[in-house]
Amino acid sequence: MEPKAFGERGTKVGVIGLGYVGLPLALRFCEEGFEVVGFDVDPAKVEKLNRGESYIRHISQERLRASLPRFRATTDMEGLKEVDAIMICVPTPLTERRDPDLRYVKGTAEEVAKRLRPGQLVSLESTTYPGTTREVLLPLFEGKGLKVGEDFFLVYSPEREDPGNPRFTTETIPKLVGGVTPKCLEAGVALYSAVVREVVPVSSPEVAEAAKLLENIYRAVNIALVNELKMLFDRMGIDIWEVIEAAKTKPFGFQAFYPGPGLGGHCIPIDPFYLSWKAKEYDFPTKFIELAGEINTSMPYYVVQKTIEALNDRGKSIWGAKVLILGVAYKKDVDDVRESPALKIIKLLLEKGASVEYNDPYIPLMPPTRKYKFNMRSVPLDGERLKESDVVILVTDHTAYDYDWILQNASLIVDTRGAIRKASHKVVRA
């Protein structure tokens, strides 16, 4: 295909990885009249999607079913031969040593390389270190005897999804695109312009890769700053949340970031370390990234310590204490526990001998993760359970929670989100 042709409705689109990034992207193309094939290694996901059942809370059944005439899901990678444009939306986690784990990207790229044909466009959307597109994907594809920019096109276009955010969607969030060659860039811009209101071309895949990391490092560093200030101001008897609200009244030079029990999600706790790892090739220590990581990683320990102290002040021990965790999702109003600080908090409490239950309206069953495998279900949230708990730890401030009612029924609350603004001897900030 010619580069400009990728923006035409006759283009057949393939999306690899049908999670929080890939599925909304696939549906967006369907909504603009494209035929889309979604690829995933999980047969259960594929079966649900083909039945019109959504497994992501903020993606409605109605939206999915409206796309079914133009969308089908499969586990069979042979279908990659049929499509004109391939978007790779697979996870990029860290190893136990905080090194980039590119096994999913590499494995997917190898599957694409086996089936790559002249005229196809490949776009990597997974967050990664600068150089991945050119150093990892390009050699695999050109190793098949095809020349980039002539026989096939290769771009990097980072995902910018914010699950559960009603203000910004796949359509309205500007899309960065960096091509390996000018024709690659032209093809990528044509494709994404068909479904996104604003496409921002940059000079290279490396710029796009670095921009995505900068976005998340910026957040990680600033969240670490307010987390550190939270701990300092707590010793000084100052409410960090009131301080932030006061600082927000300045109409310039300040952007509000909020403290919490630690970082969660598939981006902010992970992505900064992709750059710090790559920086080692250049003998460059990324001090801000490492320090921010230390502070944010320490927050679950701080929460547990504040809980122990709060119980101790009331003549109780953490050993045998009944602890109720409110919210285990990594942020409010989503059904995703990836890297959630709640998981570390639960582990630490169990190690201290506490009896731990959790309630989360969006996580009925605790799914296994790479680090944690808790056999736990969400318990009903009622006045009796709140009264019986020695301490309630508010980890995720879901909108569904009635905080006045919780305050009325609980005897002790450790609030990690500043959700309960009413002054009370029952509430301990953490």
C-alpha cells in the first residue's frame, strides 16, 4: 500500500493485545468504519469478545456489540497475513531486578516477522526505552528481506490511555507518531488521523519513545515529591491535602499532584525504569528517577507503620488485628489491580499477623499477579463489618464509597487518600 492509503476505510487493521490499550483502539477503528481483527493469547478473552462481552469496566457491552459487525477476535496469528496495518499493544513489565522485560514485545515481533508481507504498516504502541523500535523490531523485519520505507512501514506511536477518565478518550487524546523513514511517518500519520482528532508527528521513533517516558517520569517524580512532603508535614502536624488545595489557588507556575499509598497501574511504577536502564549504556546515573522510585516504593511500608502506630495508640496490637482494606484497584473507579499498592500493603499486614479482608466494588475476586497470589474475595461492606474491624485502611478512594457513612460506623480509619475531609479523632492520615 501507498502511505496515504492507510487512512482509507478499506484498510484492514490488526491489533495485537486486547487489554486496556488494545481493545479501545480496536473499537475506535471499528467506529470509523474499519474492519478490525484483534489478536490475543488468552482464549477466554477472545471468546468473550466474540460474544460481545466486555471484561473492562469502562468499555460498555453496548459499545462492543455495536462494533461486532466489523470486529472479530482470534488467538490465531496467521490472521496477521490478512491485515494491512498491525498495532502492537502488549505489556512491557519489569523483571525482579527492575530491568526491562521485553519478552512480550520480542515474541510478538517475531510472530509478525514470520508473516510480514510487502505493503504492511507495523506500529509499536507499548511503552519502552528509546531505541526499541529501531534496534529490536527493525532488524527482525528487515531480516526477512524487506526494506523499511519501501516494502513495509514501521512507526512508534505510544499509547496514552487513562482508563476510567471520562474527559479524555482514544479519539480526543493527541497521538504521537515517529517513523523510521519519512514514508513510514506519512503512513503512520495517515492511519491514526482516521481515528484520532489530532496526530502529532515527530522526527523519529526515539523522540516518540522518549516523550512517552518523559510524561510518566514527570508524574512519578512529582508524586514522589508530594509523598515525601506528606511524611514531613505529618510530623509537623500539617495536612498535606490542605496545603495542596491552598497552593492550587496560584493561577500559574504550579500543578497539583496528590500523595497516596504508593504507585500503581501499568505505567508510572514501571516506565521510568526503562529509561534508567537504558541510561546505563551512556554511563549516566538517573538520580531523580531512582530517588522517586525509592520514595514511591516505600509508601506501603509507611502506611503499614502508621496503621501499627494508630492501633498501638488505642492499646491494640497489629498481631491478630482485624483489618479491612477499602479499595484494591490501583486508582479510583477502575477494575485493574496491576501494581496496586494495596497488594503490597496486604502482604505486609499478613506478615505482621493481621487478619485482612478487603472490599472493592470493582474487584470481586483478587486476580493473581506476577508478584502476588492472594486467595481473597471482596467482602460486603456493611455497618456491622466496619464496627467489627479494628482498623479500616482506605487505599483506593472509589467514588462509590459513602465516606460520611464509613466515618460514622468505623472506629479507626487510616486514610491514605485524603478522602475524609471532616476532622475526626477516628481518622489517621497516612
